[in-house]
Amino acid sequence: MVNTKIEELTEILQKLNEHGVTESLRNEALDIVSNINPIELSIAEQNLIEKGMKPENLRHLCDIHMEVLKDELDKIKTKIEEGHVVYTFIAEHDRILEFLTELEEINSKIQKLQEYDEKVEEFEKLKIVVDNILDAENHHKREEEVLFNEMEDRKITGPTRIMRMEHDDLRAKKSFLKKVAQEVSKLEFNEFKEKVDETAKYIIFNLRDHIFKENYILYPTAIEAIKEKEIWNDMKKKCDEIGYCSFTPKV
């Protein structure tokens, strides 16, 4: 990507973080993002982080890009029926994104507290939402052992290798956040807040970004590459054997 695009993105992001999402800024951002493909956007995001921008300050960019590509996701869904392996993955992603929004809200409230009080419901809510996010393990397992394996058998290895690495990285962060959430009464409160803030923001940004890449790059690639209906039926059986998440929509 040319540097001018990165400069434009940096400028608009700084405005969004400073002033919030106004209609004119949103339209300006939509215009820039509409002309960038998902891979270029990932490169731009990485460049912005390397230049010192905090990952959480990229959240507006991710939201706006999802809005731009919303129709693309709807198009993918029209190519497959409810109950299809990828349809279920996308539906699970929708629920995980809701959990991330909850985590963002809970963390925001915890950061405003001055001291630990067991009667404050946010501490219990934090444990619940982290458990929900951790419950996505079967989702990742189905991706890795069924979808990724099939793609790798077809020599599509780049995106799946990155996704596997991100699964491992996020798995460790989610487990750490659960541990911190359980130790709230034992930790010095400012230390607790700092650990929650840093880890929650890391998970929120990186898991949203991960979902984005799977929805808009990996899944469309899989649907284009795997044309045989019997292969998808076989993959569905393997997914059924691994099992689903407590939040997987019932078909």
C-alpha cells in the first residue's frame, strides 16, 4: 500500500479517536476504507501499530470496514444454506463479537472504580463474559481440524497458518484474563485494573481483527476452493463429532 493511504488512515483515525464518530468523519473514513482490500487494511493496521498507535485506537477502523463489507458477508451467506459449516462459523462469530462488546463495556466500568467492592456486579460479569469467550474453543478446534486441514490439503496454507498462530496467541491471553478475573480480591486493585485493561483491550482488538480476516478472506477463499458438496457434507460430520459451543445457534 502506498504511504499516502497510510497517512490518510492515520489522520482519520486520530480524528475519530479525538472527536468520536461524527457523520462527516464516518463518511470520510468509509470513502478511504472502501478503496482498500482486507489484506491491504491488515498491512496498514500493522504499520500504524508499528508507528506507535495503540491497537485499541484502531477499533473505529475495524467497525467501519466491517460496515463497508457487510454486504459481502450477506453475499457469502446466499451461496450456502443454514447449517453449512461456514454458515455456522459466521453465526458463532456474530455471538463472539457481542461478547467482545460486553467485555469492552465491563472493562470501561471497572476502570472507573477506585477500589474493590465485592458487591459491584462488574467483577462477576467479567468472569461470565470471559467464560463465554473461552467457550469458543470448539469453534477454533473445528476450524483447525476440519476447515484448515481441508484447505491445507489443497495447498492453501498462508491464511490458515496465520489463523492458527492467532488462535494460540489469543488462547493464552483469554486464559490469563480468566486467571486475573478470579484473583480480583487477592491482587492490589490498581494492578488488577491495569492487567484487566491491557489484556481485555488486546483480546478485543485482536479477536475482532481475527474474525474480520476469517469472515472476509478465509471463508470466501474456502467456498471458492472447495466446490464438492460431498466434501462439505463430510466436513459437517467431522464438525458434529468435535462438537459445538454453548452459544452456537441451533439449526
